Amino acid sequence: MKKFTVLLIIVGVMVLPVGCSQKKNTVTAVKATENTLKTETLDIFAMDTYMNIKYFTDKDSDCSQKLQNEIEYLESIFSVTAENSDISAINHNTGKFTAVSDDTMSLVERAVEISEITEGSLDITVYPILKEWGFTTGNYKIPTQKTLNDLRQNTGYQNIALEDNKIKIPENFAIDLGAVAKGYTGDKLCDIFRKENITSALINLGGNVQTVGTKPDGSLWNVALKNPIDTEKEVCVVSLSDKAMITSGGYERYFIGEDGKQYWHILDPKTGYPSDKGLLSVTIIGEDGTLCDALSTALFVMGEEKAKIFASAHNEIAVILINSHMEIFITENLKDHIQMLNDFRCQIIA
């Protein structure tokens, strides 16, 4: 499922402007004002979004190039549109097993596992329905009920077959890793930093934020969450270290239909329609970026009540839910790490 996450403002650090339309791959380095650390910044357009990576180091290295190489490699195998990607190969070889890379195999396996624990709220086989709505092309339309019923016959994560490093889907199926690819990419970039002994880094993959360690002065990274109704404002700031913070919302990519209604890109696999169960945004915080990325979509699809039940049962993640009444709910494990802004208040999920 193609997912466009909510853009987060990183408090106290540089954010790549998103108004530019050209691809931009640059690496810059400037002297830090404290100690002997250098500030290294990688700006790159990939996976259909602008990415900014900032880290601090006391040595010369080719880490920025390694990060860029990893991003470009993962995009080349995960892209649903690139002709030579693993995903394209699977989608064009339906009914037969297709050999794939270790990364593709690992990510598809994770997606299927998370689909199981979320009872199908995450499903990477809804890509044909997403295309029918026009969210992959910009040619938006409201499909007929018959069309959606027909397309839903060719979806279902349970039909993905995994064998060694080979994947098979039935005829007329197609998969897309848009709901999990950036979270997985963030995890892989964190692995590079650890191998390079870099202990202070901030990764912003188009709103998917992951942190390595703390800031150079030992303070936590502060990440602000936007107001889903008035995106010029923020609702809270979360303090992080060695965590991912990933948000999904129905207001970042949508269209207004001829009926005057708003339709967004996060689809409910069980209906084929945009999920509309009382939530405006879902934010997941945890150590596993892949899991956070997937669950931000899955809990949005679940809706407010089921999302609360799921969040309260899984202590390995922290959760922020904003419903259609602009009520904010958080898990108890987040209460000492969040600061509410602009007179907003939060309630603890029981």
C-alpha cells in the first residue's frame, strides 16, 4: 500500500524544505561549534519523498555515501513502478515463484507477520484497489461498488506464498511495500550508523523520523507532531532517543469527489474504501521502525476503539491517536516524554 506519512517538524534541527520539485542529492559538512564534532548532512530525493539525514562525527568517513547507496539500493528493489525491481518482478510473474533479494524477502515476511497480528488491517496486496482510486497516478475517481467487489477478490495477504528467498502471488494480484518500506529503510540506516560507531543521528525520511542516540550535548531529540486539521500548528513535542516516530493520517493525500466528500489514500482492505473510523492521525513510537511504519497504517484502519485496545496490549510501542473531534489519546508509557502545545490536552489510553 502506498503510504504518504504526515510531515513532522523536527524541533531544534534542520529540516529539508519540501517546496522544491527537482531531485536533489547533496552531501554537506560544516564544523560544529562544540567539541571537535562535525555535522554531516545528507539530502536526497528517493521513494517519492525528500529525505534529510543529519549526524555528528569526530572522524572523516564515507558514511554519507554509504547511506545514499543504501537508500538508492532499497528503492531499486522495493519500487512498485521501477521495471527491474523485485516487486515489479513478483507482480509480473504472478502464479509462479520469483527469486528476490534478502531485503525484499525479509520485508515481505515482516509485512505478512504484522498483517496477521493486526487481523488484516495491514495488507500489502491492496495495490490494485489503490490504483483504481487513482492514488498512484493522480487520476482520481470513485470506483463503483462492483469494481471494488471485483478487485477485492484478488487481494488478501494470506495468498502470499514464501519459500526460501522466493515469493509467489496468485494471478491478478499485485503487492506494494509503500506502507513499510521507509520504516525498514530507516532501520537499515541506523545499522550503518552503528557499524560506523556514530552515536548521534537524526533520520527524516519524508516524515518518518528515526533517531540514533541523543544530540551531541546529551539531550534528547525533540520531534513535534502536526495538527491534522491546521497543519501550520503542532499539538505536542515528543522527546526521543534510539526510537522511530512515524505518523499516518488521512489528510496528507486526498481528493474531493464529485459528491463533495473527501477521500484519502489509506484504504480499508476489508471494504476497498478509504478507512473512516474516527481517526485523523496515528503516531507510533518504538525501537523497530518497520513495525512502527506498518502499525501507523494498521491502527488508522482499525479505527479509534480497536486501535486503543491494540495499543494498550502492546507495551513495545507508544501510541498517539488524534480523533475527528481533535481529542488526543496517548499510551501511558509516553506520558513522561511528551509536552502538549497550544493548550491541547491528552488522555491516557486505559
